[in-house]
Amino acid sequence: MRYFKMNGCGNDFVIIDARSRGALPLSPAQARAIADRGTGLGCDQVIAVERSMRGDAFMRIWNADGEEVDACGNGARCVAWLLLEEGGAAWRRIETGAGLLYALRAGDAAITVDMGSPLLRWEEIPLAHAMDTVRLDFSAGGLEAPGAVNMGNPHVVFFVEDGAKAAVREIGPRVEVDSLFPEKVNVGFAEVRSREQIRLRVWERGAGLTKACGTGACAALVAAHRQGRAGRNAELILDGGSLQIEWRTADDRVLMTGPVELEHSGEIPAP
């Protein structure tokens, strides 16, 4: 089967086109083997592009640890670019475990994805028990009152004075598996530089510290706005590049715009 090695702001993927066979039933061990940077193709996430009854394609996602997850914002931009390169409509509809995403070109190598509305109730994150998700009654490593947002997967966002100095590798792994988060959680460390600019680093569940996280950028903007720290449209600066995130007032939907890069492509044996 054909694969494409792509990245969005440095967050990298092995995208396998499985539409000819309908689905790609990878085991966790197979996903880990593909993602392994020493012996495999190497990536943060493995993505299968499968047939869909509701969209132009279904996007199935495995983190580098082999766990299947429902959403990946940077990955959605890469899949959308591949589908748009095939020609036809000016936009594409991608089905995911978290619902339908709509994507269109924002430039030769840039894509805008409508990520849908953020889920904000405690049971939607989900949390283990009822809590105000604007400012959680939760602390870790001296950081307090993070915001919680579900953008197809769960995120908790701490606000820090200096993103470069944030103890991401120390705090992230502990918070990821904390009992407050029954499905584990992605952990963001956001430095709000202005109402229009946020510096963000993310510890992703199942992948660790990555160069970028699309759903994490969406969650950070939503969490910052809910705490009165930022507006509804801001540049999110990640380790691998920048994303423009807008949380629209009119329809409550979050739009993410950012670059994609095709590194190389090839053939991979069918499992």
C-alpha cells in the first residue's frame, strides 16, 4: 500500500492510503513498529485513510504508543491536502472518530480545517468527577487552575510565564495519567504573550512532547479566551511552526489554519 510521510508544523505522520481495501486493521504492535524512529518509518502518529460512507474519507489514527485515538488536527490538514491534490471539489469532508471535519485550501501548502465546536462540560472532557472546566481545581508542579477542553480528544491547558522554561517533560507525563482524567489527557503549557498571540508546548498522550499539536492549539485558544486571557482569534506559536486559530462567535466552531509538508512517499507491505 502507498504511504505518505508528512508533517504539519513538525508534527509528523505516516499516512497510509487503505481505500482500495476499505480499512486498515492495524494492531497496536504494528502501529508501534511503523512509528518507531529507529527501526520503522518514524512518526508521532500513524494514520490510515479509509473508505467512508459520510465523508470523502475516514481518518483512523494511532499514537506512537499504538493506542488508537479519535482526533488529530495537524494530521487532518495533511490528509485534507492529499485529498485535495486528487482534484475535484474545492473542499473535503473527513470522517473521524470524533465526527466530521471540513477542510479547504488556504494556500499552496496550507489548509484550513473546521474542527467543530469545543466540548466544555466536565463529563465531556471527560473528568472523573464534576468540576468547573474554566479553571480546574487541580495543580501540578506548582502550576494551578488549568482550563479543560475536548477538541475531539481531551486537553488540559496550564498557563505559564515562560513557555520555553515550562517543565513539560516533568509535569506532562504525570498529568497525562492522573486519575482525574479517565481517558488520559493531552497537557498544554501556554504562555499568553498578547490577546492575539500564544506560545504553546504540548505533551501529547501516547506520543510525548511533539513539535506541534493541532487540537492542542485549538484547546489552548479556547481555554485562554474562557479565562479572559486572549481573544477569539490568535496565532499559536509551537515548537515546529505557527497555527492561526479562530473560535467563531456566530456558530461556536473552531477553525485551524496552518502549513503542511510532504516529506516523501513510498510503498509499505500490507498487514
